[in-house]
Amino acid sequence: MSRVVGGYPCEVINDEKCYKLLVFPVISGAYFSAADLVIHLDLSNKNAGSKISYTVDTRYGECDITVLFVPTLEIAKTFHRYKNSILKFNPRSYLELAGAKVNSAIRSTILQGGKNEFALYNNGITMLSEETNLNERIGQRNKAQLNVRNPQIINGGQTAYTLSRIYEEHSTDGADTLFEGKEVLLKVITLNSADTTNEEKLSLIDAVSAATNQQTEVITADRYSNEPVNVQLQRTLFDRYGLLFERKRGEFEDGIRNGYVRRDQIVERNLFFRILFAANGDLNRAVQKRLFTKLSKSGWALATPEQLNRFYFAYVCFRLFDIGERDYQSPDFLSKEIYGKLYAMCLLYMPNDISEFDSVARASVAPFLKEWDLFVRAHELADTRFLKVRLDRVTQQPTSYFNKRAWVRNGSFPNDVRKHFQQGISAHTSPPPEAQSGWWPKQES
């Protein structure tokens, strides 16, 4: 390459680098980073000055807090440009569906004509900054300029994103008129200490988010979305399998809306861990409630490549099953049976070569479901532990039946699956190790 360009400096952008630096940032709406943000202010109706500013001393270091009203048009333009790149430290991204009620209220207040009720109704936006400067002498009457370095919105992301959506929809038919005279409260927190670590910054963000969020609930799982291990997991799944691990709610809504990806190409965080546990033999853990939160609280390390491969093969099989959302989200016997099927598929059919996962799974699902029916039937005939007696409605005579629900819920079910299907393991396939020897923390008693 150096010879081709005559000795000038050059850089090769290969498929791997393009995948990491272009594809993923575009899908997640974070491809345009905001280093220095400029917001233009209107001072015509600011009787007591343009801002309130004071310094507070916190356990994370000294902070300057600047509070001021800014035009909603400036926020809309900024977020339309930078999108999720200024939500990196926010515990969640834009909530298209879950936040529909709040989004609708924000939209209606902006779209109604001529009044600035938005400043009265909205809780405002909280932004983190490394350096903040306000210049009231820019050579324009009643105008000022706010300069923010490396901004990150930690509260009010729904407000900012909804404003950007309105701006995008009306950019060609009078967006400036629609936003005219409407302002939103902006609070900028500037960290003065250069010694503030990234961990301390995340702790501050978590505390502020928990204390100030009132519009759309930040659930407990959202607070763990930015943990380093979850960020690393997201990167690993994308690099190894091209899967989009949704560690933050709404993270890929921008990619879905623009048609870059489909919703069924995104792996929801709880579903990932459930399939990972199931594929590696821990069916009881796979159906626990609030699994993502429990793991993040207790601390865990990344799964090994072999364990992740089992997850991926099980996930490919999962996509081929005709499964409704409620079947795998609710921790009942139905979902445990589904995860038992995924474990059995890994035992029987998982090939060594990842490139064969899709073709092997497609060829194996139909014969496997027949084998599963034979497995269930064998236990109905041979296992007397779960035989129940009931009266026949017509003859009023006692009849016995196999209580499948009780069997699947019983702690022996995973062993029954393992014992039956290990007998049919192919010569080239090795069974997963015991669940307790994996990466996950021990289950609390």
C-alpha cells in the first residue's frame, strides 16, 4: 500500500475494522461522537441573567453545576446529529415502545402552537461535562453561546431523543417555526477534578440518575447496563457471531427505525443469559426471575469461548422453534421445557465448526422434536413418581395420568434430559461440562 500511494502515510480499513468502527456504531446510533458541543441561547426573556451557577463538593470530587433554559430547537438539532453517542453513560437508550406514554406527552406539548408550556411541564435534561463555558458576548444582541466538552446526557434522554424525532420529521416543513419560543431546563454538571476515575464517574451517574429520574422508570437492570463486563460481552458477541446484545433498553431503536437491522436480530439481555445457562446444562438457573440483575449484582466473568459457542448453537435452534414471547419469559414449566430442548439439541447435534451451526440446526430440529416426544412418552410410561389419580368426568372412575408439569418443575428433570440424550451423542460431539464448573457464580442458598 505504501508503494501504491507513493510513500505517503496510509491505513488499511479491512472488513474487521469496518465492522467495529462503522457497522456497529451506525446500528446503535453512536457513530458521530460529540467532542465539543455548542448550544446557542436566547437572552431576550432572561430577566435575572442567563444562568444559575454554583460549586458543590461531593465524594467524587468538586463539581460545578450550571442551570439554564435553552431552546428546544438546539437540543433537537444536537441530538439529531449525535444520537446515542451522548448517551454512553446513560443507563438506557431511547425507549421506542416502553416509553410511548412519555414520548407522546413530550410530542404533544411541542406540537401545540405558539406557547412555551414545555418549560413548565418538562423535568429537564441533566448533562455531564468535562468543561463548560458560557459566552454572553458573541456580537449578537440577546444571544449567548454555551460550550460543553465531551457531553453525556445522564437524565432526560427520552426528552432529547423525542425532540430530535420531531425535528427530523419536520426538517423540511418549518421545524424552526414549530420550536420557536419553546425552551427546556438544562442542568450541566462539570467535573473539575482531573483525578476523577471512570469508576467514580459511573458511580456519580448512577446516583444522579436514581435521584432525579421521574418520567420513565429506570429499572434495576438498567443500572448495570454499563458495567465493564456487559460492555465486553456485547463486543464479544458482535465480533464472534454478529449478534446484537441489548445490554441497554432501546439501544438499537435507531437502527431498527432506519431499517439497518430487524428486531428479531437483537438478543434481549435476559434471554441471552437464559439460553447460555440452558445450553450449558443449568436449566434451573435458566428460568430464574431477574436473571440479568442477579448476575450483575453478584459479579461474574465472561463465559469461555466453548460456552459461548454452545449458547450460539442453542440460540440458532431457538430461532427455529415456534415459540411465543410469554413461553420463554415467564419462569414456569413451559419455559423450562423449552430450555431443556435447547440443552438436548446441544448434546445431540452441535458441530465443532461454527459455520455449520445454521445448516445443522435447520436439518436437526424436525427429527429432534420427534425424539423429544419419544423421550416424554418414555417417562410417562416408566416414571411412577409423577403419576396422579383423578376421577373420570363421564364414568366417575379413578384414572391415572402423568403429571408433566410436576416432572418438568422437579429438580431431577435436567438429569433426566442429560441421561436420555447423552446416549445418542454423535462421536464428534462432546457433552457440555457440569454447570457448576462454568463461569457463573454459585447460586445463593
